[in-house]
Amino acid sequence: MTITCKLLLQNHAQDWQEATVHPFLEQCQLGIIQLQQFNTWLMQDYLFVVEFTRMVGRVLASAPPQHFDVILGGLAALKDELNWFQEKATERQLNLNIKKQSNL
């Protein structure tokens, strides 16, 4: 069975809606997001990507060698993403050494 994007969207329309439609995303798209809101997102998403990178490292440690190329490619992309966050934080004079916000 092949899973396509079309099939996923058909079977999980509500999940897709909840994941992609949000006032924060809409305000970003319209260019009306408040500076502090965006900066908070930037710093918190950086922390998420740091932890996600650690998780991918743990996956690599137990993955079969035939999966290394895909995982290593993902790690290279994560390196680029982390560098982007660091560049943007420097431009905005933000300190990325912060605590993760609670999920509340």
C-alpha cells in the first residue's frame, strides 16, 4: 500500500486543519505578527529543534546501516535549520540559552 499526501489529507483532514490553521500562522502570513510573539516562537522552536536533533541521534544509534543515508541527510538538514535559528537570533539580539516554556 502506497501512502500519498492526497490519501493522508483525505483520511486526516481534521488533523491537518488543526496543524496548519492557527492565528499565529495566519498573522505571520499576513505580516502582522507582533515582534515579541515571533521572537518567542523563534527561541522556543530552536529548543524544539535541538531536542529533535538529539532524538534523531538516538534513532541513528539503533538504526540498521541501510537507513543511515536517510537519517544522516536529515541530520544535515537539521544542522542548517539550527544555523538559521542562530543567525536570526543574532540578528535580533536574542539569547537562545533560555528555558523551555510549559505546554499550558
